[in-house]
Amino acid sequence: MSIIHAEGITKVFNPRRKTTAVTALSKLSLDISEGEIFGLLGPNGAGKTTFIKVLLEIVFPTAGTAQLLGRPAGNPANKALVGYLPENHRYPDFLTGAQVLRYFGRLSGLSGAKLEERVHDRLKLVDMQDWHKTKIRKYSKGMMQRIGLAQALINDPQLVILDEPTDGVDPLGRKEIRDLLVRLRSEGKTIFLNSHLLSEVEMICDRVAILNKGKHIRIGSVAELT
């Protein structure tokens, strides 16, 4: 089963102004299977984040179609089954880590004892249980990435979309995040991650697509590509 199916995705910003039009994606087609870790690799500005935003209908494609979990990308039913960690995410700095997770948990329909159990579990999962009462303003970049990952998992999603999930994380933290993603795959979840670091994706990804200047260059296993 294809968890993500994209066909001919093209996104042009300012299409009516020829002098300033920017083609962020050009006829991108991908199929991502259930239960795999799929990496989208490319330099900064390749169009990786734009593709994610198209999948989540944060931006609309100029051409092409996309499906998530067998439904059109914009179907509201997808929201409850997808976890998303954006690049350079921000949370209100007066909240604690636990309060951030409670807020997103409530948005996902959780409440009461089930919410508290999920918050505790996700804090433990990303090794942030000792910092749950600390305000966000005191978090390091690595701690922000961890709490962001916990937020992406608070609704127990089938599909987890991560944009540069190890950015700003120290080497030990990166290994722990990689181990967590492998564990999530073993639980049947599908992981789609963006990165500009080959060293990151080659350690855990089942397949990788290379994107450059909005165009799909190659796709295959890391062994095939290297």
C-alpha cells in the first residue's frame, strides 16, 4: 500500500510574473510504501520543504496530485493520522515542554488520564522527562528538536513527516533519534524525512530520493545510489 503517492507535482511561486517566477518543484512523482523509512535528500533550496507543504496542503501545487493514506492530500481525515515536525519550529517560550505536548494533545482530541499518559510516554520516548517542567525559552536547539519530535508523535500517527529532524542535535542525540525512528518503523509506522545530510539518511533509510532544483534526480536504496 502506498502511504504517500505523488504524481507530477509542480509548484511555481509568482507564476504570473515571469521575471520573478520561481519553480520550486517540477513534475515530482514519488510512491512511499507502508512501514518504510523514506528519505528525501537534497541541498538547501532543492524543494524538499515545499514538497512536504504540498502533501500537508499548507501550499497548493500548480500542477499534479498527491494522496496520503489512500485519500487526497487535503482530506481532513488525514490530519488525525499524520505527525509533522517542521523545520525551525517554534513554540510559545512561556510554556513548559509538558504544556506544549498537552496543548497539541488536546488539538488531537486527547483529554484526561489518556492525555497525561501520552504526554508522559512521549517525554520519556525522547528523553525529555527530566525537563518537562522547564520553560521552552531555556531549551537548547537539540532539546527543541526532541520536544518537537514528541509533539509529532503525540497523536500516535500512522505517518510521521520530519523536516530536518536532527538539525542542531549533538552526535549522541542524533543516534538516539535514529534509533527511535527505527523503533517506530518496527511498530508499523511510516517515516518520511527530509535532510541535506547523506550521512544521516544512509544509516536508517530503506529508500532515498535525490532532489535538486525541484527535480527528481534518482531514487533507490542507499546501496544502489552509492
